[in-house]
Amino acid sequence: MAPIGRLFLLVLLSTALTISSGSGDGFSINGRVKIPQGLGTKGFALPGKTSNVKVILNGGQIVTYLRPDGYFSFQNIPAGTHLIEVAAIGYFFSPVRVDVSARNPGKVQAALTENRRGLSELVLEPLRDEQYYEIREPFSIMNVVKSPMGLMMGFMLVVVFLMPKLVENMDPEEMRRAQEEMRSQGVPSLASLLPGGGGRN
Amino acid sequence: MAIRSFFVPFLLFVLCFYSSLCPVLSLYEDQVGLMDWHQQYIGKVKQAVFSTQKTGRRRVIVSTEENVIASLDLRHGEIFWRHLLGSNDVIDGIDIGLGKYVITLSSGGSILRSWNLPDGQLVWESFLQGPKQSKSFLLVPTNLKTEKDNEIVVFSNGRLHAVSCIDGEVLWKKDFEAESFEVQQVIKPPGSDLIYVVGFAASSQFEMYQINARNGELLKHESATLSSGFLREVSLVSSETIVALDSTGSILLTISFQNGEISFQQTPISNLYEDSAGPAVIIPSSVPGIFAIKTNAITIFIRVIGEGKLEVVEKTNHETAVSDALPISEGEQAFALIQHAGGEMHLAVKLAHDWDSNLLKESIKMDQQRGLVHKVFINNYIRTDRSHGFRVLIVMEDHSLLLLQQGLIVWSREDGLASIIDVTTSELPLERDGVSVAKVEHNLFEWLEGHMLKLKGTLMLASPEDVAAIQSMRLKSSEKSKMTRDHNGFRKLLVVLTRAGKLFALHTGDGRIVWSHLLRSLHKSEACQSPIGLNLYQWQVPHHHAMDENPSVLVVSRCGPSSDAPGVLSFVDTYTGKELSSLSLAHAATQVIPLPYTDSTEQRLHLLIDSDKHAHLYPKTSEALNIFKREFSNIYWYSVEGHNGIIKGHALKCKCTGKVADEFCFDTRELWSVVFPSESEKIIATVTRKLNEVVHTQAKVIADQDVMYKYISKNVLFVATVAPKGSGEIGSVTPEESWLVAYLIDTVTGRILHRVTHHGAQGPVHAVFSENWVVYHYFNLRAHRYEMSVIEIYDQSRADNKDVWKLVLGKHNLTSPISLFSRPEVITKSQSYFFTHSVKAIAVTSTAKGITSKQLLIGTIGDQVLALDKRFLDPRRSVNPTQAEKEEGIIPLTDSLPIIPQSYVTHALRVEGLRGIVTVPAKLESTTLVFAHGVDLFFTQLAPSRTYDSLTEDFNYALLLITIVALVAAIFVTWRLSERKELQEKWR
């Protein structure tokens, strides 16, 4: 296996690297997958190791794995426009469009299909890490208060402790009138509603 | 546990609060394993190599027919690591190099890879090319050491390579370009620096090349001609002798090439064994001095005693399997021999040079459902008393893998489940009064305690021990793995048919195997040489009447690879796993059509179409015939001939007019055909609606109080064709010369309802059809991205009925007969979006009543399953939806479909080698059961619109109870207060 570092950097466009008109009838695509350290390790244990990262050409035509240094290569690729996908649990990789040109061998153009960004060399990095689980909100008193149960409790407290205060602050005249009115309309008071409380007024 | 709470308003009220609290669409990490299970398999083992490392954990490295390389724990059979290679990267050979690398040769001998033994990390990868196709061989000799390196010898594509074990560098190569030379063996005699490459040229020439293993120099080339020719298989009996058969299969040839001199010895088989009749075949093996041939189902072991003399050592008519030889000490080699006799399996380990003595002889009782032994691998270990112990790895007919040691099965793996062909479901038995199921819920205190723990968990107050306790409590809550039907329909049996011809029933609760059955009808027999299982159908599903009958499934298979081979039907009881009966048909079963009619015992009527276009009705009862005759003129079906691009519609004509009077056989007539021009279109995908899909309503109310009517017909077929050039891989075609055409065809009339062309698009196409819409996935060459399109069809003929006056005046057309022969007035709406990933399978969720909104389940190239709301694929999406449309739930249009990591139903797991996704409705309307299968299996429950009709699994009863208690207490307190207040009032 030829070492991969053989790069042909083209000055003009965003192109470069990764091709050698291999022996036989095809070309080869060499590249590298780079997973930044520290990314994706927060929240949950990282499930995917680099040994489980797959690099897939054209939706499954060829599947290869990464070497310890992150390099991969496809051999015997005909000229044309190809698609490389990286399958790694915990990361989101954009598929990469790779043009292998027959006219000027040695020239490869690569671009991320998700954001149409050209790649100067075939180094694939995850666009973002993927969090498959919801994260539990840490316990806070505000959450409890804001929850429906909390609101119910809060309302009850208001009724129990603030209502009497409100009643106290009312004008006694008005209060009496209101009570009178209630009695005449026959609206039962809270006490009369409860068992045993009714008959006593 | 979910409680039905439709009619309990109070609970519903609480539920409303709760559903706003806990999002059910995605999982918390501690909910893994609650509703879902995941099982990992490897497939049928092709080759196994034992890691003989003195230190560290003992492992066995295996390669399988599913293209998996895996390292298994020899003690328990668990997977240490596993890699699934591409589907056309078939593994040719594996071995261990330098004790720490796993060397694999794949892709017809053109890719050589080295993996790190402990963790499975790829170390290097080497591409080997050669002048022509040939067999490939991988040899990792232990004695070819140069300094610290080791040489790997690979013969592939007509070229011999020596590759460095450290970095994969090719050290030397040698071509074998002679036109007709076909290599049969590459031999590296131990203790010498020579490599022999032997093979046949033309049909009757034997060739031998002797090569220096150090530098690839050709030392000697000899050839000899034998007029009678050769059969291709050879057996290696020593490092310089092979045994072959002549072209008639009746004469054994012992070919020795000692010191480069070729000599032949011919021995007619009849000299060794009188009764030999038919031609014999050599069983490939590599035990020194001994080989085996098989003639008329009799296996004969023959010993080679110097000078090409042969001697029969054993004849047996039992099924036999032999392992390769294993060097156990200086000059001694052992091998294992397994014979079946009745229900027992006899294992013998013998020394290669001494047939009559056994190092080990054991009898093992073997489960009949595992069938015969297909492969044997042997490994030894030194016991404490310095004697040799042996362990034997066997691969059975049902693809399971077992380790035998000291007469016991140490572990077994059901690897047949890695190759599922078809899936269906069956209900579990009803809970009868007599059958009392052990109550798991103990006493109130424990119950409360459990819920207190859960409460702590939700409030994030739980310590790690508590979390572990919650987890185990949830997993134990064995409600889900009971063997009876449940109220919500979550517990079912998944009946799966594997490539080995075995049926398994898996419990949806925990994925355990309830029963398994190796189908006798799929057993190799005289009449049926290579039976292949095809499909599963639900044969009998008793639910209204015939409740005492057990449900059963129909397994359709055929005898041989061609589609006109005769079919075999078997009927299996899904409660017990017993084969009720099986039928060997006289005709083929190219198409099986389950009809929507059942007889009085709820057996479903099935129509089998044979290769002569006759239709056969099953079950063959007069009752079924009567039902069938009533519906005779209403039965239509279609057939797709992919190779010549024709889709045909058929109907029944009359009774068979052939010579045999068979009242269950019918002639058919062709109604219509759609012929696609072969120079511009090639059919690559057809999909239709699921037969058992339930649609809740035909009407769809849209934003401005308008109604649209979905065109719901079971007889609509989606067909995708591509330009013949574009049917290859991506990158093989330019956008200008490729296009994709999508059709919607009515399968009764053959009318094309809709046709749309996507220029610059190509396959593969994956599609799913449900209700009145179809979603398909394809590749857009211009944008070089995958795309998904949706087509929805609406019925316009009812659009006028919205006018109230017409209804009043009776001018509506609601009563006009609907016929598929009348020209349907339909309109279609469609839209396309980009989708990031390649797709392996698409399915759609299905629920009991079809009320719940739908989700697409997309199996991505990374072997994950993504749930995507159908709302994202709504052709009415626009960039700026109006306020009314927003209220209706229309999402603003974006050019690509979102991939939300939390909506992967497989969360952080992979369903390695994903092939299919099956959805089954539960009885609870909100919930659907999802089963994804490939090399791995994954099962989960999904609630596409959240569980609106039940409480979730982690519903906190304790919190509810506490709240109620608190409320009651508060009521009493306030009552007291109010009473006292009133009293004071009165005193005043």
C-alpha cells in the first residue's frame, strides 16, 4: 500500500490530493476522517469507537474501515462523480461529492453536499455530534413550581392564605351586603357544602 | 403499565398535565431497554480460527456468510468485536498472523486486510491485483519469519503474492498467466522454503509449480497429462500428495509431486467399495493421510498408505462432518469427526495416522430442531494433568453455532436469525381463567417504595444505586414478557423465517425465542434438492369465530432457484411451533395472493399462480370453493416482469381445461399490459399498499374549512423506472443521460393515473405507499444529493358534493356506483426535498384504526432507523404558510428534510446490515410496534403522536397519590378553618 500522504495540491480551485491512477483500470481515492477529541463526549458515554467508523462509497458499493490514523482508501474507482458517506454513531457527517477526472488524472474535487463547501483536501470532519437521548433537566425548585402540580398547589395556597386577607380588607358594609345577597340567592358557603357544615347556619 | 383512560375523565385531566411534562417522542438514556430490545448476530460461520494466545482471553475469530468478521469469547460466545464488510466484499479466507493480527482476504482475493486482534481496529489494507480471475488462497505460514516480520502468501487473480504481515507491503509477486491454468491448491510444506502451486490446465493436464518462498523465484515447473481428465475438487492428503477424481467420478487419482516429480496412481472406486454405483464426490478436507468421498449418500473414509495405495477405513451412511487437522504435538495431528445417529451426535477426535484409536469419544444429545452438522472446527488445550483436551465448534444446519467441550454444549448462538427472509406476527393465547399468572405486584409498601424511587428519578434526586434499582425494576416488570395476550396488544409473537429454513417465534416483550422449528419441508430430500424458503403468510387468524383454533402461518417455499420450480407449502401452528401439515405441490408458486376472504374456521383463502398462469385455490375445501365462486369476477391481480419491462393485469377465466380435472385450478386471462420501452426505461422498483392497512377517513379538512377527498384504492401500484444506463452505481452516468420516471398505475384497469419524470435522477429507488400517498427516495445527479419525493392523489369526483344545496336537491353523486372502470377524476400533488443519507429501507408506521398521524421509518446507510414525521413530506408545504395553514400544522418549506438525532428510533444502536423494517399495529391506537432486521434485530414501540390514550411507562403514581392526599388534607384543613371562622362570625 502506498502511503497516503502523497498529495497534489492544486493552487487554483479548492481541489487537491487523494488520487493516484492506480495500477489496473481505475483510480484510487484516499482520504482521512478526523474526529475532534472532546466532541461528543459530553452527556453520555461515546458509543462509537474509531474502529467502528465505516466509510461508504456510492451508497454501499464499497465499504471500508478506518486505519488507526484515520486514513481510508478506495481502489479501482472509475472516473466520474462519486459520493462518500461516513457512518459513525454519535456524529453527523455530510456526504462528500468526489469528482474523479479521467482527463487529468491526479485531480480530485471534493465538496460537502450538505452545505456545498469545497474541500481542499479530503479530510472529513463531522458537522456536529448527535445526541440520541433527551437530557433530563436537573432538579430545580422552579421546575416544580412551574409544573401543573406546583401551580395547583400554589393556587391552593393563595386561596387558603390570601383569600381570608382579602375578605378582611373588605369594607364591612359591603361585606355584609355581599353575604346578604349570597344568602338570599341561596349560594351555599364552603362550610355548608361540606358534610355536617350545612345545617348550622 | 399503561392504563386505558378514555373513560376516566379525572385521569385524562391529570394526563393532560403529564403529557406536557414528559416528551414521549424521544428517549431518556435510562429508558433504554424499557420498550426496545436489540440482539446481535453474525450469520452462518464459514471459517473459524482459534486464537491460541497463552495469555489474555481466549477467542475464536470467525468469518460468516453474512460477510461478518467477528471475534467471539470462547467461554461464553459473546461478541468482542465485529465488522460487517460490504455486500460484494465476500470473505475468501481468514487467519491469524503473528498471534496479534487477524488477516482477511476478501472480494475475490483482491483485498487483504489486517485487523488488530484485541479490539478489531483495522491495521492495514492492501489491494492485490492480477491478470485473471482464479480461486484465491490465503496462507499464513508460521515458519516464514524474517527478523520480526512474517510473510503472508496469497494466491489470487492468477498471481501469487507474498505480503508483509506488519504493514501489508507486497514483498514479491509471481504471475501464472498460462491461459487455461486453473489453480486448485497452494501448498506450503512446513519446515521448507518451498511453495507448491498445483492445478489443472485444459481438461486433462496436471500442472505443478515449485516456488521459492523467500523471493518468488520459479524453481520447477512440471506437467503431466491424463487422458481421462479431472473433476475439479481435490483433497490434500500430504504436503506433496493430492487426491482427485477423474472426469467420470469413478476412478480415484493419487497425484504425488515429491521432489518435483509428478506421479499418478489410479484406483477405481469399485476396487475399494463394491456397491459404488453413481459418481462420487470428494469432500474437501485437509487431514494428512486420510480423505473422504461420498457416493450414494454413503461416506467412505480412505487412508493413503505410501506409494499411492488406498485402503478403506470406514464406511458410514450417517451424516458426517470432518474438521481440518490440528497439530497437537510434534508430528501428530488430530481431527474431529461428527456423525449423526438418530437423535444423538457422536463426536470423535482421532489422530490422523491412527484411525482406530480415539483420543476422545463423546455422545451429545442434540436438539432435533438444529438439524445436521455442517461444519466442525477443532481446538485443543492442555489440561492440568498435561493431557490434551479438545473443544469443538460446530455449525449446524439451522446456522447456529455451538461450542462443545467435555460432552456438553458450553454455549450456543442462534445465528440463523442473522438472515431473516420474511416476518409476520401472531397473537399470543388469551389469558384463561384457569391460567393464573403469578402476580408480580407484591404489597402496597413495596409498590409505593418503587414509585418513590421513580419519583426521585424524575426529580433527579436519585443516587447512582437508586438509578440502578429503578432500571432493574423496570426491566423486571415482567408484564411485558408474559405469554398471554395483553389489553394493549403490545405482546405478540414475531414469526420469522430464516434462510436456513427455520421458523422462529420471538416474543415482542424481550426478544426471547419462544419456539423454533426447522421445517421438514425445507429439508433437503430426494424430491427437492435445494429448497428455498420464500414467504410467510397469515393462514389462520381466529378472532371472531373458531376461537378454539390456534392461529397458524403458511410458509411458501420452492424446490430450487428457478421460479418455475415446484412449490412447497407448510402450515405451522404459532402457539406450539408444530408443523401441522405440508404439501408438495405439482406446480410452481410464482405468486401468492392472499384473498380478503376467510372461511368459517377463519382460514384465509390464498390464490397461487403457477408459471403457466394457472391459478390454484387454497385451502382445497368445498367451502372455500363456494366463497371463491361468489367473488369469482371480483378478483384481479397484476404481475411485474422486470427483465422485459412489462406489467400485466390478470383476471380469472374459467376452470382449468387441462387433462386433469381439478376443481381448484382456474385458467386466467390477461386484461391489460403496460410495456415500458426497453431502450429508455427499466423497472427498478414497484410498491403497493399493505393489504391490511386501515384508513380512518377519506376526507381531509384543510385550512379554509375546505374538504379534500383522498383517493384511496388498494389497487394502485407505484412503479419507478430509470434509463438503462442509470441503473448502475452512482458515478457511472452523467445527469444528461439519466432520468427516473415514477408512475401510479391502477392495477385493475391498467390505467396510468399519474406519471412524473425526474431528469438527472437515478436509482436505487426505495418507496413506501400508504393511504393516498407514496414517498420515494432516489439520487439526484445534478445536485449530487439524495432526494425524497412525495405524491398524494386526491379524488376530484366527490369535490362537488361540498355544496349543501346539491345535497338537498339530491343532485350529488354519492349514490352513483363507483367502478374502477370509470375514468377516475384525480388530481395529484407532489413535492421533493433533499435527504442527506443513503437509504436501505423505508417503512411507515401503522396503527389499529389509522387515526394517529404517520411517521416514515427510514433505515439509513449507517444502519440506524430514523423516524420522520409525514408532515415534513406534505406537498402543501410552502415557504410562507398562511396563518390558517400554520394552525393546520403545515411546516414552512425547507429544501432538505431535517435529521433530528433524538428521533432515531434505534437511538445509539446500530442494526448492522439492516435489510427490512416491519411495522405492526398494537391494539392501542396510539402505538405501533417496529421490528427492524438485518444481521442484528431491533424491536421497539413507537407512538407517532405521543401516547395520548394511555399513561406512559414511567407515569408517577406516587406523585399523583401524594397530590391527592395533599388535596384531601387541604380540604379538611380549610373546612376546619372555615368552620372556626364561621363560629367566630356568629359570636360577634
